[in-house]
Amino acid sequence: MARTTPEVLAPQFIYTSLHASNEKERSSIVALMRHFGTGWGTQLGMGWRGEMRRGLIPLLETTDEQARKEVSRWLFEIDGHNSPKAESNVLSYRETLLRNKKSPPPGLVNYVYDFSPSLALLLFGDIYSEQPKFGNFPRPLMWSDHVVTTVKWRLRSQFLQEGDLEKAQKELNDLSKHEGWYVRRYVVEVAADAPKLVTAEITERLKKDNHPLVRERVKLIK
């Protein structure tokens, strides 16, 4: 008899969800996942989330765009995008990414940056440091992200202060020249989300980037 664990059932959930005939059926599938998840959480001390991730992570590399979007949607549900625990959930991908740091899986990289560019920047900053240590984020990157995130919030909330844009642009200009692809990828995500924070010079530099995980995403910049 097949093991009815989250890792085994996760791909089956995705297949069924993709072939649901209407939104009601799809909602029922999500509810079923949550039902199983509650049971597994009781038995495994919330280990069901890790099991679900293990089953879904490989599917992020599929060439089927619709399937990949569905997998991402489920992972967003599991990781709780707006949950206070979102940061710790994203860190759950550290082991996989650290193990594959020489050739990062594009689908998983895209998912982590879609989930949170800030967390992705710090996570990869740790992974590519000289001595990777769980939760040991590079302080210069923490500060740069703090400046950029603060200015982005002020811009959207109409609290922009004199000199704010220049501060963010200076940070992003420096980051766009960083040797780490993951830092330049962060700049691309910011540029796509908040174009006013980047200059034409930064955009042109990014468009000429040679790293595939940066170059492919540059297409998002309008």
C-alpha cells in the first residue's frame, strides 16, 4: 500500500487541482489538504509542511507553466505569505538551495524571490558567504534592504521625504554592481516592483547581465 504522507500526496493534489472542473472543486482540494495537514501536524509536530514542500519543490522545475504556477500557489498557501512565520518558512528552503548552490534550481529560485525579494536576498547572502551559518545574514545586505524597503513603503504610502529616492537609488546602484548574482537579482525584483527606485543606468546595466537567473528576469522590467 502506498504511503499516505504529504510528500507522496502533494503531487497528486497538484494534478487533481489542475484538472478541477470549477473553482468549487479546487477549493475542496485545498480544504482537503488543510484537513490532512492538521492531522499530520498533530502526529509529526507540524512536520507535514516540510513533507509537503519536499513533494512540491521538484515540481517547480517543470516546463509546464500552468503546473508551475499551481505548485507556487500551493507553496504560498503552505508557507503563509502573510503569516508572521513567513520568514522561518522561507528559511526551510535553505538546505535544498545550499546543497545546490553551484547550480541553483531556477524554479525554486523564482519562487523564493516571488515570495519575498528581501528574504531571498538575505537567504542567498548567507548561502554564498564564506562560512554559511543558519540565520547569519550579511549585515551590509540587511542595511541595503532596510533602506530600499523603507523608501518603497514611504513612496507607496505617500510619506516620501526629501532625499529618499536618492538614498534608495544609491543603494540599488551599488547592489547592481555586486559580484553575487543573487544581489543583482534582488535589484531586478525591486525594479519590476517599484520602477521609480531605479535609474536608467541601473536598468541598462541589468539588461546586460550575463547570469541566466538575472537575465531572464530582467524581462519583467517595463
